[in-house]
Amino acid sequence: MRSRGKRATLSIASVAREAGVSTALIHNHYPGIADAIRQAQGRDNRTQRDAKALALKEEKRNAKALRQEVAALRTDVARRCSINEVLTAENAVLRAKQSDPKILELVSRARRETPEIDF
């Protein structure tokens, strides 16, 4: 046991040592003393609870924003995949036309009658 003349840091363990009791006794039978010690240390239950509640709110806000971003990105990926499939099909048709000289493109009458405008 330390001498009473030495100065120890304030903690539940140091108070229990000084009093000659266990820390469990202070926690279980004297919660007011334990809270006073925590307040003196600057880490009482209410302060810790409020800090954790604020941190939880912030994390929930961040998670919501990230979920919205993921949903938007998934929509964008789906749209781009659809466009990619259309372009892949068009490329296959154009490659087939280019590689086979027997294939002729038929132009409809409506297309022939409409004058083409070059920009």
C-alpha cells in the first residue's frame, strides 16, 4: 500500500487503494463516489453518453449520404451498361457489313426522300 503522503493520480483504483477497499466496492456500492471521480477526471457518464450520441448522429448522417451515393452510382452503372450493350450490338452489325462484300445496306424510301443536312 502506498503511503498517504505520496500524491497519486485521481482514479477509482487509486481512491480504492487509499481507502483500503476494492474498486468493485466503489463501483457497486458507491456509484456517487465513482461518478464524482469520473467528473473530476473529465469523463463522467453524461459527458461520455452525449459525446457518443453526437458521434452516432454524425455517423448515421454519413452512412445515409454514402447509401444515397451508392444508389446513384449503381443507377449510373446500369445506364452505362445498357448503352454499352447497344453499342456492342451496333459494332457487331457494322463489322459484319464491313467484312462481307455481299451485304448491302437497304435504305428506306423515307430516308432517300429526306435531304441530309451536313453541319
